[in-house]
Amino acid sequence: MASHEFHWTRAAALVAVGTAASGCGGLPDAAEVSAAAAARSPDAFEVPDWAWSHWVWEDESTQQSALALVDGYLERDIPVTGVIIDSPWATGYNTFEWDAALFPRPQEMIDEFHRKGVRVLLWIVPVVNAGVEPMYSEARERGFFMQRDDSGVPAVFRWWKGEGSLLDLWNTDAVAWWKSKMDTVLAMGIDGWKLDGAEFNAYLAGVDTSPALGAKVKRLTYSHAYARLFYDYSREKLGHDRIISMRPIDSYGLNIGGDVVASGSPEINWAAWVGDQDATFSGLRAALLNIHHSAEYGYLAMGSDIGGYREEDSEPHQRKKELFLRWAQVAAFHPVMENGGGGEHRPWIFDEETEAIYRAFVKLHLRLVPYMKERAKAARAERRSLLSFQDKQTFAFLLGDDVFVAPILGEGGTLSVTFPVGGEWRWLFGDHATHGGGVTETLSFTLGTFPAFVRAGSPLAATLLP
């Protein structure tokens, strides 16, 4: 399995790099990057429906397998609005040139997805691997890479796809060169980018100096500039329905939030995902912990890899059916509902029951999209998340003001639920029972039902309840 992990050496290294970066004297900082970019490109915030609908992807794919994956969902009446073409798709990582052995006719593939109403995102990081020629030598000779110091020597660091160098985003010639590479695939009409986090590996290796600035740059500043480059340029070229999906807060199981583990600016990273979790209930809790910290930080909208990114080799389908469904159910109430990663993620491979339950929750999610988009306008203006959590033990949360969800975090389907004060809450399933605000109840749920509730008397109740 190809991993997306940062491979940091646990808490000490993670906190150390954050502390060191925050103490750097480099300019500009992350806030200045975001403010300058916003001044250049007036805000045209409108979430395209597809961005908060249902995406699917494979950890490693081909043109044939990607098309078959999407067709498998559509043929089973499971709506799909986005597909991620993850790595490897290019001739070398981040060359922007399709590998013809894997994707012999990429334009035909993109056009076919678009005919089916499915948007296309491509995976990328701002790194060129040593040995990818002539691209690497050209960039090195022109001084396009970040360094460890002011020696003039471009830094080479190890990341999960090999060894390479990090693009200097303050070198205007380097950025223009990178954009010329991006143009190759933007011209094909792609719809967005999955921006992975290799800059964390670079900073853990001490790569923090911009030759163009003649100064050190904070890691968060780099992440903001990286996100801005792809977000602004793609929208400039193709329109405001293009997006990025980048990690928000991602602490790999550590109970920390804040700048040290934040990535792209919340202002533009409003279709974020947290990864890469184990395919276990502990993995689900780790995903929810990151989503909790992301919501506290002010990220508007995010989701996680349904069923976990990693694989459980002891399981026939690399994850248990119950875990897969409970993860899918909570994901239906996150703005970004995306399903992919290592091992088996296709619901129909488990059995017909899994397929039917998964289909029902995808369709429920789609019914929530207008509500989420409407609530997003005020939330974004106030720099807050659509999700607000009760605590970090149950991970119960509100989606907007009118939907309450209590995730099932273990086998069996029985849990204690404390309902938010203020009003009554109606169950979205079964008999649509009403529960009083502020009341704690022990409730049990079959595999096809879930502790999700709508505020009684809200306009949304009329949409979600019969």
C-alpha cells in the first residue's frame, strides 16, 4: 500500500518543528500571505454542490479502474459527484505529465467523468524528486528550491514518495515555472486538487529557508502559500467552481490543535479532509479528534476517509463491515463525504445490506447539501465551523444549529446520548421519536439506523422527515 503519512517521529518532533517554525524571523507570516492573496482576488465564496456531495477514490488507480469504480457506484444508484485521482498518476511525482501506462487517454477519461456529472481532482505536493529529469536539474540550476540555510545549496529531504526538494514559493520565476506545469492539466478541465502535506516532512528535515526572500519562512506560512497558489490559479484559469482539498488540523492521534498542526488557510480550505487513520474504531476516533480540533480552529467544512485510509490485513476486506458502516454514517453528516484509501472501500463488495445502507446514507447526505450551503454563509463570515462538538469523548456534534449527531464509536450500537439543551430533537429514523433537550438517554441502534436528530419545528425537519 502506498502511504500518504508524514512519518514524523511522534509528539516531540511534531511539536519541535512547530515551535521552531513559529520562532523564525522569516517574513511574511501566514496571515500576511492570506491577506495579500485575498486583496488580489476578491472573495467569490459559493460552495459548488459537487464539493459537498459524495466523492470516491482509490489509493492507487488506473484509467480503467477509476472509470470502473465510479461506474460501480452509479450502476447501483449510489450518487457520485467527485473522483480523486491519487498518486501515482504522473510520469514522476509532480511532473504534471500523465503516465501513459496508467492513464493512456486522460482527456477522454476526464470528459467521460464530466458527462456523468462527476468532477475530477488530482493529487499533488510542491516537491520535485531528485532524479526526475530534466525537471529536477532545471529547477535546481535556476535556484527554485528551498534550503536549510543561506549556503545556496538546495535541500534534499526524504518524504513518503522518495527524496526531493521543496519549491520556493517566494521565487516569482519558480512560481511562474510551476504554473506552466499546472497549465498542462488545467487545460484538460480538471476541477480541483488534493493537496497533500509533504511540506511537513521538509520542515522536520530543517528545510525552512527561502533563497528568494533571504530568510526563513514559518511552516504554516509555507502551507498557506502552497494552498493559495493552487486555489487562486486554478480559479483564475477555470472559474470559481474549482476547489482544493487539503488537510485542516491533522495531528496523527496526538491530542493537539492550533497552528503547529494546521495546513491550508480556513478561508480557502473549505472542502478539507483528515487522514490517514487506521481501519478500526480507534481510527474513527482519531479522525473525529482531528475534525474536532479543526472545527475549534475555524475550518468551515471537512470530512475523513470512510472506513479509514489504512488497511487491517486480518480482515477479508481490510476493514470490518460494522466499522465501515458506522464511519459512513457519521460521514454523511460531515460536509465532505468521501470514501477511499487502502484496501476495499466499495460497499457492495461487503454484501447487499452494506450496499443498501451506504446508498441510503449517501442520499441522506445529498438532502443536507442545501442546508449546509445556506448555513455556511454566516459561518464563514464569522470564521467558524459548520460543526460544533459537545466534547472530545463522545464527539457528539451539531451540524449547523438544527442537526445533532452522536457517533457510534464501538461495536454493538448502544450508547449514551445527551441531547443539546433548547428545544426538542426528533430521530431521523424508525418512529422519529422525540427527545427532550438536556436529557441523557441510553439508546440502541440497528446497523441500518444511527443517532442523528433534527431540531423539532425547524424548516429542515420538514425536509428530512416524512
